[in-house]
Amino acid sequence: QVQLVESGGRSVQSGESLRLSCLVTGHDFSIHPMAWFRQAPGKEREFVAAITWSGSQTSYGDSVKDRFTISRDNARSTFYLQMNSLTSEDTAVYYCATGPNPRSALSIRPQGYEYWGQGTQVTVSS
């Protein structure tokens, strides 16, 4: 049973930073790509960031590039999303995800990921 659990979401003020974590169990963490998506009210799920199984390559959505950083700690089966310079437009439920194919290429589409966490709410106040 593959399970992903996000944590770290909370309310912060504009300009502040926040780090989200995703703990993955029941899955060979070290050989699968990992990703973050977010979904704000009234909007479709949006790609945020992804990292290859090896951690050698990352990808970011245009709206978060240069502000957010994805990383992974294989020893802890955990990956992170460091969010800096947050604005109200970053308010959303953030989901972590992983796919079923080991060592697969990154995808920026939700369809590229099979397993999802329950989401963690990030609220940024102006």
C-alpha cells in the first residue's frame, strides 16, 4: 500500500517562507520521481515542481520558478518543497505525488502520477 502524507501547510503572511514535507511509505522511494501539485478554489490542479528519482534534475511551474525549490532525502523517504517569497496567489491545497514506474521521466501532468497524498493547506495572507 503506497501512502503519501504531506505536512507543513499553514497560514503565513505574504513574503514569508514555508517548507512542506511529503513522507512516502509502501513504495521504493529512491527509484521513483516525485512531484508537487496545488489546487486553488475554482482552479484546476496545477503543476508546481518535480524531481527525478536520482535528484539530478528538477522541473518547476512557471508561476513558482525561482521561488520554490524541490528536494528529496532518500534516507528518510521524504521530499520537500521549500517555498519562498510567498504571495496570496500561492494559497492552495498542495499535494505530493509519485508514479508507478521506477526511474521514469518527469511529468508535469497530474496524469503522470498514480499515487497522491491527501493534501496540505497553505494560506498566504496579504
